[in-house]
Amino acid sequence: MTALELRADLLQEIIKNADNTDILQKVLEFFRSLTQKKTDPTEMTKEEFFAKLEKSREQAARGEVYSKHDDESFDDFFKRMSKEKCIK
């Protein structure tokens, strides 16, 4: 089905239900949920990134660092770090 055909079908269905405000409201909300840009919880500004980097440098300068043991897998390292509450 082409975009033109889909658009025509969609508009036909909307016109059929033009008097039903409940359906129109649900369709509108659903359409907006599909088309609105989703926010990325990990996104940060350039300033926030550099502030985080500076905080990390300060922690490292104070010796607040963690090292992986030679015989430790990364999975085990991350588990150990989460238990030590250093990962937030």
C-alpha cells in the first residue's frame, strides 16, 4: 500500500468516526505518542559532560579510583563495584 492509499484509508476512518470525541481523542493521543521525539535519558549537554569529566578528574586526583584485579572478569569487577556502591 502506498503512502497516498494509507493516508486516504486513515482519513476515511477518521471521517466515519468524526462525531465520536472519545475515539478521536484516543487516536490523536496515540498518533502523537508515535510521532513525538522521545527523550534520551542519557543525553547531556556539552557543559554537563565536561562538568562530569572534571568531577572524575578531581576524584582521581584524590585517589578515589577503583581497579580491576588481574584475576577478575569485568562482570565480577562490576558486581564488586556495585556492592561497594561506587556505581550510581
